[in-house]
Amino acid sequence: MLIVMKADATEAQIAHVCDVITELGFKPHAMPGATRTAIGVTGNQGAVDPTRFENLPGVADAIRVSKPYKLISLDLRPEKTIVRVGDATIGGDELAIIAGPCAIESHAQAFAVAETVRRSGARFFRGGAFKPRTSPYAFQGLGEEGLKILAEVREAYGLKIVTEALDENSVDLVERYGDMIQIGARNMQNFSLLRRVGRSTLPVLLKRGLSATLDEWLLAAEYIMSEGNYQVVLCERGVRTFAQHTRNTLDLASIPAVRRISHLPVIVDPSHGTGKNYMVIPLACAGVAVGADGLIVEVHDQPEKALSDGAQALTLEQYDQLIQEVRPIHEVVAPQPVA
Ligand code: PEP
Ligand code: MN
């Protein structure tokens, strides 16, 4: 059920509709928009009777939702969501750049990369402290020590910290040291973890699962939003296919496909999407060209010595090159302000 309020509905009328929804044992999700507020209803098992709402003061329409998702949908919020990470944004006019190493390996490594990231004008720094590795014997990340280094990067450079939480315990730690919680591809359908970050006050970067369909990915975002956290950014990072020339197949068609259904911002990860250093810049350009709201990209000061994902890491020089190439593309792709 979706309740669309009249353009001139008052705060009190919106609050009253929310109270009625709560009294019925359901959960209201009020989404203020540019022209009107819509209120999504979740927690109902079967259909909700629209006549219960149609005559409440300030209500324009009560609509049954037949699709599996409600809160991620353009029906609820016709204009794009701008996710706020402190004073930085994802989904606004500016192309969001999230850059940094795959894993935080040392203070020196993190600072060497952060210096370049800051100089490029990017607002976000990435780096894993908890790494989901295929082998249990591979480097698993520095844990809390890595988060402390990230917090120092934030302090020194003013960059917003985006870092992965692998499980519910690590969410607590990421909340303490970071600015945005990354949910990795392998955890996209870890439903208890999704619900946990749905109760966080930090925004969430939700990567697409290794073999997730568009619907599965959007429903994972729906899990987070259904708990009340509406600050979700989707990230296309490639899916597993028969192709052997890349680590994953970066599905750039998912960007316009998401746009058609959802108001959530969507960014591209050309690093995991290709797995190959020489493909990262061209696919970053392509991602921006198809309308991504931003990029998340792996950069290392010494890729040959990286403890994880060295083959796809950009050098500091290559990263500068990427920024020079993507910015003009974004200029021509971004919708021009109406004169
Ligand atoms: C990462 O960003 O380092 C990572 C592990 O990504 P993904 O979950 O997309 O594989
Ligand atoms: Mn990585």
C-alpha cells in the first residue's frame, strides 16, 4: 500500500496517517518529495483495504502495490534520492568518487593513497578492514586496527570513510569509525545483516551479489529500507558469467535498468567489475557515460605488493588519469540545469 498525500497536506495530517498505519499494526515510511509526501506501508501480510485511508484528511490517493518492492520504487518517490554522507553527497549533481585500496594494510599505505585521493577532489576514501576472502588462509584485513587507520585518514584529509562490515559484530565497529557501511557482494542476501544495517544511522553502500538478478538486488535494498534506513546507494560490481577475459562481467545495462524502477543512487565498481588494471579506466568512463552517480575504484601506491586485489589496483598516476578522463564525461552526461 502506498498513500499519496495532497501537495498541501500538513505535517499534522501526515503524522495522523502514520498513526493510523501504526495502530493497524503496520509500519509507516513517510517519504517527503519535491511536490508531495508519499507514505509506504510495510509489515502487512495480505492486502490492506485502501478505503481505510482514502477519506483521511490530506490524503490524495491510496494505491495497492502489486510489485514485490515498495520503498525503493519511483512510485513512492518520483525524484532521485540524494544520499548524504556528512557534508558529501551521492546522487546529486556531483559525480561521487570513492577511491582507496582494496584493504587497509598499513598506516603508510593508507596515507600514501589518501593523499592522492584528497588532491583529486574526491570526497570518499575506501579500504577494507574486514576482507571477505575466498581462501581462509588469505589476508583477512587488519580488523579494528584498520578501522583506526581509516579514522586517522578521515581526521587528516576530511575524506568520508566507506568500509565493509562482514557481519553484525563488525557493523558495530564500522559505526564507531566509519561514515558509510559497505555490504559486499557475498553478503547481499545476508538478510539478518541487511536488517541490522537497516537500523543503523549510517548510509549503506549495497553491492550487487555475484549472481544476483536486478530484482534480488533491489529487494536486498528493500530489506534495509524496510527497517527505516532510507540512505542506500546501489553498486554494480559485475556478475559471474562464462566470460574468462574478465574477473566478472560488469553489467552496465543495470544502471538504466535501476533508474527505471528506483529513486536510489547507483554507482559503478570498475575494479571488481573487470579484475584487470588495464580495463578499469575504460569501464569507469563507460559507467559514467551510462549515467552512474559515482564510481568506487581501487588504488594502491604499490599494486605489485598489494595483499589483496593487486591485479586490478590502479597506481596513483593511473588514478589521476581516471579522474581526468571521467570528469568531462560526467559534464556532458549530467542533466543540465533548467535555464
Ligand atoms: C571490495 O570492495 O573490496 C569487495 C570485496 O567487493 P565485492 O564485495 O564487490 O567483491
Ligand atoms: Mn577488492
